[in-house]
Amino acid sequence: VTASDADEGQNGHVKYSLKKETGMASDIFHLDSETGAIKLSRILDFEEGDSYILEVQAHDSGALFDTTKVV
């Protein structure tokens, strides 16, 4: 995921986090808090689930954030 902040310097720095880390999602997916890259932590098992929904938040250095769903 990618987000941007029009502020300059440190105020424009964006960090990423999972809004709701369910046990299964946190075991399967890794979100890089600096880049927003989502990677698999292990091989997917379609017997455990055939789809996943992650809620990713992008936070600026202040109190502002936005959320998106990744399916």
C-alpha cells in the first residue's frame, strides 16, 4: 500500500500498521511499517481460508491517519 502526506520533513513521514491484527492474519502476513509492503510470512493454506481481508492504516507524524482494506 502507498500513502503520501503533503507536509515537508518529518511531518510528512508516513508509517503503516494493521488496524486489526487477528491471530491468523498476523501469522500469515507481514506489513512493513516503513514501506507499506505486505509479504507472506508463510505459505498460504487454502484449507484454512480462501481469502483474507487486512485493514491497513497509514499514520502521519501527527494525529492524522487513513484506513484501507486489502483483500
